[in-house]
Amino acid sequence: MIEKKDIILAQSGDEESIEKILKEYHGTIYKNNLSFFLKGGDSDDLMQEGFIGLMKAIKSYDESRNACFSTFANLCIRRQMITAVKNHNSDKYKNLNQAMQGEGYSTHEENVHYTSPSLGFYSPEDIFLGKELVNLLTTFLNDNLSFLEKKVFTYLCKEYTYIEIADFLNEPPKKIDNTIQRIKKKIISYLQNYSK
């Protein structure tokens, strides 16, 4: 499992830590790879794009923003692959890509906002607004999550399952599952109000 120290070391250029993160996210990149079709390329080309996205995530990640690295890395991987597909595919393959992605995923991806200062993707305005949203959401969660919800959310960010969290907190799994659902509802409600 990737720890904060691995990310910090990777950001400073430690090859062993970078290799550890690349191995950890190989499966994530492969899963994303199955969702796209790249004209004039093969699956290896898209895998490479996924690893480029992961490297950008490592370089851009800011732990002080209280965002989960896994979530941020996955978004960077997807965005890099989507950018590659858009750059390489003609309209001839547009319908195929949309069919492979599914309407829900495609629609969702267009509405995703990123907070990393990666100038390859975002304008200065996007970066500023993204950071503002992270700060506002962090304040909202600190003010509106119960003590249990905060503890559960912390474990979720570390990628533990609800069964593992229930074990750590000595609570019934059903209670933890219900807590996770409440956290999701609060976050979704906040983001919907923010975007109005």
C-alpha cells in the first residue's frame, strides 16, 4: 500500500518510491485502458499515457489539500488518456469511444474539476478555482461531519474497505456502511450547491 512517505520520496525523485507507485497503480491504469479506443495506436500506447498521467499526479499532488492521492491519481490517469484519445481520434471513432465509455462515465468526466497545478491541463483560473473548492470543501467537512464520520472519512482516504474500517473502529459493518452513505450525501449536496 502506498503511504505518504512514498509520495514525498517520489516527488523528490526517489526511483524506488516511484517504481513502487507505478507498480501499485498498474491495475488502475489497465482498467482505465479498457474504456478507450485510440486510432492509430494500440493498448500499449494508452497504457503509456496512463503512466504519464500517474507521473503528473505524483509531481502535482499536494497533501496539504487533504485530498486522497488515490482519487487524484485516478483522475489524472483518466484525464491523460482522454486527452490522448481526443488528440488522436477522428470523428469516425467518436461513437465507438462513447459506446465503450458509457454515457454516464462520459458525462461525468466532462464535469470533473481538477485541483492540481498542472499547466498542461488547466488555465490559471481553473487552478485557482479548483484550490478554492478544495479549501471550501475541507472547511465544510470539518464543520459538518460528525466525529464518527470524520474518522471513517480519514480511513476511506487511506483506501480501507468499510469492513476494515468497522474492525478498526470496533463498530458493526452496517453502521460504517450507513456512515459512508451519509458522508457521500453531504459531499454531493455541497458540490451541487457549489456549482449553482
